[in-house]
Amino acid sequence: MTERRGIGIFGGTFDPIHLGHIHLANSVYQKLNLAAVHFIPAAHPLLRTPPQASEAQRVRMVQLAVATQPFFSVDDREIRRGGNSYMIDTLVDIRAAFPEAPLCLIIGVDQFSKFDQWKGWLDMPSLSHIVVTTRQGFECVLNSQIKDFLFKHKTDKVRDLQQLTCGKIFLLSLDTLPISSTEIRGKIAKGEDVGPYLPKEVGDFITQCGLYK
């Protein structure tokens, strides 16, 4: 079978996007030899804290963060679609746009532990691979449904993600940066310096717009 370079699908509120997001996306891009990573800001995610920044502001911050990376791009389809954001709907759209490409949905192991709460979660392997990023020292308890789901679809071969367009779950251990958007918003509210955690252009934009104060 022919090996193909996949497309990474990286969704989130990105409120704000930070260097941890960029580091993770770069790591997945390199380790899985992806062709690109699409950053998809959510409009109204049901399983996350509602964003503080506006939709337009979050899209702009992602644009600024990825501007120097030719293999990263911003996909605002969830914003344009409006309403509640469901990844299953997004994957259907992207699969229609790229019918022959391997798709790799990138999620953290903490998100995967709640995967059975996602709309259409059992159908996602019919549209995309699922790349679950893990980190050393983080223990995650999976319920029996998710364990069975993982057992059914798991692979430890990167080639499976290239030869097949969808259908596999791949656990990828990474050295992640200990940064969270929640902590960044809290530091900004306290007047603390967050420069080390953000791309400079994103930090400048937050200052200009007076966000998170």
C-alpha cells in the first residue's frame, strides 16, 4: 500500500493559543511525518469552559501564532458554521474536502478519557485516525467503553496512519510544555508577565485588545 502524509486536525478554544499548543503540534507533525496541521478554533464547545475572547479574536490569535509555519494553517469552519461545536461534524466536512488523505485528529489523553461524552465518538474512526498525546507522569483512568474502543482500533505503527485514511488510534508520548490557557488568563488578570508562554505576536495582540483583564 502507498504511504501518504496525513493531515493533523487540532481543535480547541485557543483562549489564548500558547507555546504549548505550538510545541505539541510541531512534535506531532515531526513524529508522524504529517503534511500539515490544521488548527480549528471552536465556536461553542460543550465540554470546555466558554471562551473569554471573541471568536474573531481567537481566530486572529491563531493566525498570528502560525503565520511563520508553512505547514500550519487556521481552519475557521466551526466559527463560520456557528452553534455548538461538534468534532464529528467537522470531520465529516474535512473528509469531504480531502477524500483520499489520511486524517489524524489530535487530542490529549485527558480529553480521550472523556471521549464517550463526544457526539458521534464511535463513528469517528470511520472518518479519521485518532492520535492521543500522552505525557510522562500523567495517569489516566479509562472506563470500560473507552478501553474496548481503544483495543478495537489501537495501532503502534506510524505506517498505519499513512497507508490507511482512517480507522486507527495511536498513542503518542510527548515531552509537553507545562502551560495552560487557564493559567495564562489568570496571570494576566493578576498583572503578571506571560511573555514566556506566548508567541510574541499573540502577546502583543492580547495587550493591544486588553484581553483577560
